[in-house]
Amino acid sequence: MDDETPTTPADPEHNPVDEAPNNVVRTDFEPRDKKTTDSVENGLAELKAMQTAYEALSALTEDARRRALSWLVESLGLADVTLAGSITKPSPESPPAEDPASTEQRNINARDFMSQKKPQSQVERIACLAYYLTHYRNTPHFKSSDIAGLNLEAAGQKFGNLPRDLDNADRQSGYVVSAGQGAKQVTVRGEAVVAALPDREAVKAAVRDHPYRLKRTSTKKSSTDEASDK
């Protein structure tokens, strides 16, 4: 009787793949030749759409780009999409971005304000007082009595001839200008000078950046002067 090698019954749950060497890498991906080209075509179409949109939008102004993008988002039913990096412009009713007194102490008194600014001439003193009246006392239109009263409050030296100094601040320096009915108001040039004080180099730059044409006084003699000449 021949010897027979015993055989192990086949295990229906046995999978030869499980006995594969450890250096064999398994993968569930489909072979390359079975992949469809849909994803590639979609990617190319997307790139082409972005290129077309970029070329069309780059020729527009910033406001026009915003309108075009908003229209596209709404028309394509993408109302829930938020444009990355979009910046909402302030409405016309919003306060100006730069308030001349925004970086200064709102509760500073007139004396401390004048001490900080250190004006070196009568016209600079008037510009500083006019600035303070405008931005701290809500008095953009002021008269000589307002300037004199604030100067007294700030413990400033009394003006020897305030009407003349006001006229010089207007006609010679351009720091204030007539607001009608005997009132004055501070000019952009005057505000720039006050904002620059006490830095003298900054004052020079402010004067240079806000040029002013000197107003000429009338040379016509009055009837009183003509009579005195006779």
C-alpha cells in the first residue's frame, strides 16, 4: 500500500492573497488605462474659465469688477458665496476716515492744546485757536470775539491788534478765510499747519504741500487819504 500524503481540506474562508509577502503593496485604485478623462477635461475647462474671467475683469476699474462679480454670483445662483478678501467700502454717510482731531485727546483743554502746539507767530496762534474752535468747540465759523475769548481761556498773551492779525492770517498766510457776515473759518492749509505743529520741518512741508497765493491789498487811496494829500 502506497504512502499517501495527507492533505488539508480547502478552507472556504482562506484567501491566498493574505499570505502575500510583506513587500507587496496593495492598491484599490483602478489601473491608469481604466480611468476616464472627465476629471482632466473638467479641470481644463475650469482653468479656461478662470483665464477668460481674469482677462475680462483685469481691463475694468475696481468698481466695475465688483459689479461684474456681484452680478455673476447672483446670476449663477451662488448667493451664498462670499468673495475672499472682499472689502466693503464705507457708505457716503460714514464719517471721514481721517478726522483731524481723531488722534488727539478729545478732552484736552485750550491751554494744554496751545502748549503742545507751541505756535511761534501771531498767525500761527490764530490758526491754532481757529483749529481748536472748529474741532473741539464745534464752532467752524467764528469771529474775532471767539478768538479773543479762547485765547483768554488758554492764558495766551493778549493780541495787540487782533483785527490786523486775523487779516494777516487770512490775506498773507492763508490759514483762515472769510465765511461771510464777518466770520472766519480755518482753511485746509491752516489745518495742515496746526496738525504739523510743533514739528517745524513738518510745518514747512505742510506749507509747501498746500500752496497759497498772497492776496494783494488795494492800492487805491481813499477819499480821506486824497484829501490829506491836498
